[in-house]
Amino acid sequence: MVHIHERLKHERLRISLSQDEFARACGVSKRAQASYESGERSPRAEYLEAASIAGVDVQYVLTGVRGESRNDSSLLEVERTPPGTAVPLYDVEGAAGAGRSLDTENVVGTFTIDAETLSQLDLVGARLAGVRVRGDSMEPTLFDGDWTFVNLDDTNFAQAGVFLVWVSGELRIKRVQRLAGGAMYLISDNTHYQPEMIARDRMQEVAVLGRVRTRLGEIS
């Protein structure tokens, strides 16, 4: 099985750039580029946008499926993976004021996850949504601009994790903790943000919509 970081290296070599040249084109250091290609770190959205401008097939890097505009052959190209699930993409900021579900009017695009990745994550048949992170409250787990994939069929926050939560007409990505007496804490990973307590008499204003599963890798 070929992983994301390996496909990233394949693409860099396909467009005939050294690590140093590619790092400069994408606005990062050579050390950062090396860490992306080794799988030690995951690239952010801004990096992938720059990589696309440099000639990288970002869809292939993320999914293993070649984009229609880049079907050129390469000795480094792995066997193509059959198309998987087309996941609708939503912008959290654009979805402010939405109801207790994700409305189709907020869809900003789609993203295809290959069948092999779905199987590895045990998400075959699950209802999925891609949600873009806004703000720094979940750093260092998630960064502003990151795309995450949410399993809308898993709302059980009794098991620790990161969740997409509807709060008084706004969508947020937080950790969720049930408190004694029926209240709830919404917890940020960034220690500069204090946990937000939702009192029992406000619980009608809150709905857990799904568990955040991936950001180019598993969310712990």
C-alpha cells in the first residue's frame, strides 16, 4: 500500500524538482519538505495549494486517484485505485447560522476518498462530510484552513475524540465532555482557550453532528 507521503514524493519526482526546489516553490523549508515525505508531519492546506500551482496532482497525493487533467504516465505512478466515495465539502465559517444538520447550500465542493482508505478507517458505508477548520482553537491538533473528514453516523462522545458540534446556530469543532447534572463542556486543544460550559437548560441549543476522523491522517 502506498501512503500519502509516498505519493507526495512520487509527484515531486514526476515534475523533476529536488526537495530544496520543491520546498521553495511551496513556501516551506527543506526540512519541512523532508518531514512531509517521510510521513513525520502532515502538510497544511496552503502547502497543498502551492504544490498544485507547482504542477502536483493534489487529488492523487490525497486519494491515490489521478485528476482528470493529469493523466500522464510515469514509472513512479502506482496502480490506480478505483473511485471511492465522493464527500461533500463544507466551510464551517460559511455554515454559520445553519440548522442542526449540514445544508446542501453550504457545499463548496466534493472530495473523493478511495475505497482502500475508507476500509482502513472503518468508514465504508458511513455518511461523511468534509469540513474546513476556521480559527486556532484546536491547535496543535487542527489548524486554520485544514480540511477534516467527519463521520456523521458517529455522535457518541462518551468515547473521547474530536467532534463537529452545532451550538446556537454555529458549527464548531471541539472535544466534548459530559458533566454531572446533564451539562456539557466544549473543550479546545489550544490551552489559550478556556473550556465552554453548556448548562443543562441550554442543551436544546446543542447537537453533536459527528466525529472528526481524519486530517490527512487519524485524529487521536
